[in-house]
Amino acid sequence: MKSRLDGLEQMEMRRLLRDMVDLAENAAAAGETERLTLADDLLELADRAVEQSQGIVAKTDATRRNVHLVFSMSDAGSLKVTLSKLGMREESQVLAFDEQFSIAPIWRLDTKEGQQHRELWLMQHIPELGFRLSNNRDHRIGRMLETIYAIPASKTITIWCADNAHDQTGVRFVLHLLRGRKQAIRIANVSEMFVEAFGDEGGRFEPPFAQGQMAREQYVELVRRSIELPLLGEEERRRYEAEWLELARGQEALRLWRDGRIVSCAVDELDEVILNTVAELQAGTSEDGAYVKAGTLLVRLLERERQALGDSFLQERLWHLIGEGKLAFSGLPGAVHRFGVRVR
């Protein structure tokens, strides 16, 4: 395949690249679980190539007055592409955590001890995420702390989030890290901004609980509006900092977003919801004792619970319930399209 690509003309290569980016953008916008990681990688690769071509990478930090902080690599890729479309990329630096703040302990997370405690928990309870800790090291907690501490006080920081426990925990963690800094900080909550920009049609629909749930043109509009957001006042910052200390004091390994706040829970909090959802999907089939596709189940859970937990955590709970004998499974362990489950 590589040798065949070398034989393409320049125009053909450009057309192929544009088609690949279109495919990646469509997959990322649709939130298709099986293709999302590849889509993010393709968008990041394309964005990096454009940056290098335009000489943006060579720009000194002095020309970048704004720092945008997000809590996933997918959100980072979307934000970079959107900033470029709006002509704001050269003045903006985008930083991203590659973590899932809604799960695993966050006790003393700003210390080596706390980070090791979290990593050990992930290795023991969600091995898939634990093994991934060696990837994207620059975006893991330890390195990101160094990066955040090094942000000059002269730069304005915009923290991007939505109404979910993952983002909201991340917001409080970052404001804890920046405590005492005389830094201009604003929070861009896309769930709130969406309602302000597009309304809620008389309460007939719920605003997005993640950035990836919006149409691309809607997201572009919110990024355009973000520069008009007010800066956080001292009282607001102290409130967020206090909320972080309260969250980090406990040893709970699961955080959910309920009634406008983060609720710390035991890791099995959603097990009954999972079992009930499997039973409901089973009842909707015409075949007795039918197995429910795991992918279908995860989509239904995310739609109903509106929580940012990640597939790895939910899959791990499925296998825990299977191990307890509460669920039966059929198929091959691994990706969600390879197996199904049913209530015993």
C-alpha cells in the first residue's frame, strides 16, 4: 500500500488526505465507539501537518496569549481544528489531559503518592486503562501538572467542560492547581453555552453533556463566543477550590453528575441500572433468552444516564456482573461488537 501511495500525483494525494479528514470528522462527530480513537488520531495528525506547513509550531510562546485546557484528546483535536477555522489558532495554545476523572481515586492527586495510588487502582480494577498509562505521557497527570505550573501569569486560561462528572472534576482539579495565582481564567461550559446560544425549545430537549454531542457548526459558534465569557471572580475560584478538597478527601472510585453537582459513589453504583437495562433490551426482542449486543447496551446506558464514564469502565462492570453470575455472555471477550449479554 505504501508503494502505491508513493505513485500518486500531488493532486491525488491532496484529495485522498481531504477524504480521510472528512471521514475522521464524521466519525468523531457521530461518536462511533469503534472508530473514534482512529478518527482522533487522524485529525491530530492532519492538524499537526497543517501547523508545521504554516509554521505555527515555530511561533514562540510569547505570541500565544491564550491557553485552552480540555480533558480529552478528542476534545483537543476538535478545538484545534475549530480555532484554525476561526483564525484563532496562532494566538492559542491547546493543552489536554488524557485521563478519565470520573473514575478511580483522586486522593492527593497533585502528589506522586496520590498519582501512584490512582495508577495502582486502575491496574487492579480496569486493566485496559491501567495499561494505557504508558501512552501519551505528556498528557498524563504528572506531566500535565508541570505544564500547568509553567503557564505564565500573563496568559488567559480558558477551561473547557460540559455538565458531566469527568469534566467538572477536572475543572476543580485545575483550579486547585492554580490556587493563589493572579491569572485570568474563564470556564467555557458547553452545556450552558449551548442553551444560551440555541435555546432549549421550551425544555423539549436536554443540552449536550459532552462536547462531541454537538453538530460541528454549533461547536464552531460556541468557540467563537468563548472569548466573550466573563472571567472567574475570587469568590467563584475559592468555591471551586473548596469543592476539589472535599472531593479529594474521600476514597470513592466513581463520580457521577446528578442534579447539577458531582456525587462520589461506590464503584458498583450503576450495577443495578446495567442489569435493568439488559433486562429491558431483552424484553424488546422477539426471541426468548436472546443475548443483547454489548455495544447496543453501552449506547443505551450512555443515552439514559448521560454520564461521561468511558467504555472501558462500563465493560469492566459487565465482566464483574458476569463473574458474579448475574449476567451470562455469548461470543468473544474484547471489543463490544464481539459479545452479547443477558440476565441469568
